[in-house]
Amino acid sequence: MSYLKLILKNPFRNKTRGLLAIVGIAIGIMVIVALGMVTGGLKASTTSTLKAGAAEISVVQTGSGNYGSGRIDESRVTDLLNISGVKETAGTLRATNTSTSGSSTADVSGSSTGTGTTDTSSGQGSFGGFSVTGMDPDKLSLAGIEDVDGALYSNESTNEVIIGKTTSTNLDKNVGDTINLFGKDFTITGIYETGNFMTDAGAFMSLSTLQNLTNNDNQVSSIAVKIDENANATEVSEAIETAYPNELSTTTAASMASRMNTALNTIDTANWAISLLAIIIGGVGVVNTMVMSVFERTREIGVLKAVGWKEKRILGMILGESVVLTLIAAVVGTVVAVIGVVALLSVYFSGTIEPSFALDIFIRAFVVAFVVGIIGGLYPAYRAARLSPTEALRYE
Amino acid sequence: MNNGVEGDKNMDTEENIIEIRNLKKSYDDGKIKALNGLDLEVKKGEFLSIMGPSGSGKSTLLNMIGALDVADEGKIKVAGIDLTKASKLNEFRSKEIGFVFQMHNLIPNLTVLENVEIPMYESDLSTDQMKERALKLLKSVNLEDKRDQIPTKLSGGERQRVAIARALVNHPSIILADEPTGALDSKTGDVILKLLRDLHEKENVTLVMVTHEPYVGKMADRIVNVLDGKIQN
Ligand SMILES: Nc1ncnc2c1ncn2[C@@H]1O[C@H](COP(=O)(O)OP(=O)(O)O)[C@@H](O)[C@H]1O
Ligand SMILES: [Mg+2]
């Protein structure tokens, strides 16, 4: 029998203890992998918000805040074109359709945020409804919508809508189907996909139709601004705010993204802190398990010494057993995390956030497990290796 | 035993596989003098039986010969190696010594065959060669058919036979047996004693055995008595 097989045989001599140790470490590994998959998924969806064709600046009513319910007079959409550096503008009205089945009351929440392009914060998804944006169909590229499977709605239409890929999947609706929004039946003319998880979980229709439906005539909730190629987004933003003090506030897509990144970096740091905690807790568990195991096998270790085993070989055996435990835990923790995250995201986020399967998440989990195995096994292994053979053999 | 063909003045030292002079070992800060100036010589190929009351230092003596522990004082040379100066004691034990203890000390989660293979991990043998050698030894103790059994399923005598196979597997020059029949009934003990004697003759290995069995005198080449950490004359 090979030395490796011998090492593999030992961790399960006491099945309960071996399993408990594995569960303890597996929980830590599971947390590491799960957090990695979720934050990785969030990161991927924020980077995709910075699209070439999309608007760089989002203009809202001053004081309404990012999540506010501000309103801007629609005339500003054309007014802003006069500001130097502004290439294109699009008025956007956003409302939340709370009843996706559409049979009962259609409540306009009034909550509207940024533009369709840069908004990553309102987090509606399928929680109690989804966000409907009213926008000129010619301007959809400013919202990051480049092409549509099917056809766009026309500007004059009052009963046409396009829906995001995620909405389509969630509601099981396709081109040609009818969808009830704000108490009115709409025909789905197309399905779009932008890669932004928020945008893809919404729907777009003609601005005037949404204005009528939600009693917001001549009003928009935000204006998407596309700037000239050689213009500077920050400078143009400042120019807009200077031109309309106390009326308009701006957010650039870049600053939005960087704010998002800061948030994600915080989560990353937390992820590492939790990993460290998992290492410490798991490590203590491994030390405990292996110390018990060595203690119980004192006589046996005396025999190994009597038959001529080197200290190094005894050390290697105990360390090996410890690493076997933690690596099994890594496999168990990873499998549970993958299944759990995929299930949870699809149930609670209906696929709006795609979990990340980046290799480094899994490498990190296994490196952590390996390190815990080595660190946790070191002390018991050293003790076993240094046992006095006569004392060990006298041990009852 | 006299096989010294080139017998001359050096004959004595060449023939003595164990040479012990004035060996001392104490425990508990000198309160317990387990060995108290012990002298002993054992010839190569000899079957020596050690007797003596409990606590007289017999096990301590065997542990010194097998380099499981180091003496406080005195001289001990085994198989040509000065154990007071040797550094790689594990290598010495692996190559020269085979231990048989009162308790079989088999590893409970390993099969009989795997237990016999244990001492060979420090050798250069491949796993196939290890297996082959272990099977050969199991045959010589008549346990081939139990090779895949777990030790707990064996009788006391069978376990001790496995331990004997394990002790012989590395071709040691000395077998050190510390009350190998102490935990067995007299009939089984008799079988184990005879097996050890036969293997000692067949493999031409020196056998040093601590035992209380009175009839061992008929088998051993020589019997010494230990009392208070010394050989009695
Ligand atoms: N590791 C040890 N620590 C303390 N005392 C020991 C140790 N080993 C042996 N002794 C003591 O040394 C004496 C001789 O022991 P031992 O050699 O085992 O005797 P025997 O084998 O003849 O019964 C006893 O008094 C025993 O208690
Ligand atoms: Mg004894």
C-alpha cells in the first residue's frame, strides 16, 4: 500500500469527528465561494454599463437625489442641446409597474432614478414589479440598447412595448404576446439585451404613452446626455449645473461606475476578512481534530517509531491527513456554494444577476483550504513526530 | 554458537552483536534507577532469554538495545554501532531491529497485510515489492489466508503472529521480544514461543526475549536474570 493511500485511510477512523471537522471548514469555504460568485457577478454587470453608445451624463432634478422622484420640464431636453459639448439628449420617464400580471391596480410608484443607462441603484428587479421607461425609440442607444430582437415600438404607438431579456424570461413573454402595464394591454414588439442587469429586467415604451398613463404630461424624470467625442464629461456636467442652478443636477456614468466599484471593493475587503475568519475558525477546528487524533494514536505512533519511521514521515502523515480533511471540505463547500448561489440568485433575483464562475474564486477557496490544512496540522504533526518512543509505547 | 572461521584475538568482538558496559538509566530525576550499571554481551545468532521480577529494568534494557531511548551513562554497542554516539537512530531501528511487544500494537484500521508492510516505508522497495515481502512473511507465520482481515477480527495468538511477521519484514539482525506471550494463554503462548524460536533459527537472527515462561529455558541458548537494573550472576 502506498504512503498516500495510508494517509487517505486515516482521517475517517473516527467518522463523526472527521465529518464534523469537514463541516466546520466547508462552511467557511462555502462563504468564501458564495461571496466571490455574487460580487463577481455584480462587478461583471457594472462594467457592462459603461457602453460606447450610451449616454455619459444623467441629469435629474436638483434635490431629488439618486433615488428621488424628481421631475424636469420636458423643454429642458432640447434646451440642453445648446450647452457646448452636448451632442444628443433624450428625455426619460421611469415608472414602476407593480403588478406584472396586470390584472389589478397599476400603481405608479413615482420612484424614478437616473437615466436608463447609468442607473444601477434602484434594485427593483422582480421585487414587486419592474421598471418601465418611457423614451423616444430613436434614442434607445443612449440607454445602451443597440439592437432589438423583433421590432421597436413607434413613437406614436400607444400600445407597443419592448421588454428586456430578463423580463421576457421571468414573465415568459415573447414577441407578439400581450402584457398588461399600468392597467393597459400592450403588445410586445421586441426583446432587447444590454448586459446591464437592471436595464434587462425592465421595459421601454414611447415617452408620451408613459407620460399619459402616469399623469406626467410634459415631464421627464431624467435626461440622458451624450457628449461630443472630444468633450469632457465632467466639464459638460459642470456646465449643465451652472446653466440651471438649483434646477438640474448631474451624474456622470464614470463617477457612477467608480462609486459602484468603491462599494464592490468594500465587499471584496469584507470577503477577505470573512475568509480570514474562516481560516482562523476552520484552523482551530483542524488543530483540535488532529490533536485528538494524535493523542488517541499515541501508542501507534510509538510503534511507527519503533519500526524505524523517520520523524519527517510521521510529520508528513499527520499533515497529510489534515490537508485531506480540508481539501474534502473545500470540495463540499464549493459544491454547496455553487448550488446555493445559483438557486438563490435565480429564485430571488430571477437571473438579473449572473453568478460569476471565475476560476480565481475556486482557486482561492482551495488555496485557503490547503493553507488551513497545513497550519492546522502543523502543531499536532510536530507533536506526533517528537513523541518519545518509549513514552508513547508505555502510554495506556 | 561458534562460527568464527577466521577466529583470532578479535573473535570476541566480532561475534558479539550486543555489547553493554556499565549501562545506567534513571527516571524521575534520578529517583528511579531503572538500569544501574548493567553489563551484557550477546553473541550473533544467540537466543537469549531475560528473566526477572517486574520493575527490575528488563523493558528498559530492551529499549536501550533497540535505540528507542538513550542511556545516561555507560557503553552500548549494537550490530557494530555505538548507540551513545549514533545520530540516525531511526535508520538503525529500521535496518537492524525487529520489535515484538507484549501487546501486539497493530494498527487497527489497517489490514493484516498492510500492518506487515508498515516497517518497509523507509526502504527503497516499491509497493509491489513491499507486498510480496509481506506476503512471504505472512506465509512463514501461517497467516496468508488472513491477509485482508482487520486485526480486531483476529485471536490474540494470530495478532502476535502478525506482529512477528512485521518484526521480521526488514531482515533485522536482532529480534527484541518483550514478554511476547504475556497476554496469551499458556497453550497459545507456547505456539508463539516455538514460532519465534523456529524463525530465529531459520532466518539466523539474534533473539533477545523477556519472558516469565519457565519452560523457555529448554529452548533458549542462555538465560540471564535481571534484578534492580543489573544482571545477576
Ligand atoms: N519512561 C519512564 N518514566 C518513568 N519511569 C519509568 C519509565 N520507564 C520505566 N520506568 C521505571 O523504571 C523501572 C524499570 O521499568 P521496566 O524496565 O519497565 O521494568 P520491567 O520491564 O522489568 O518490568 C520501573 O520502576 C519503572 O516504573
Ligand atoms: Mg517490562
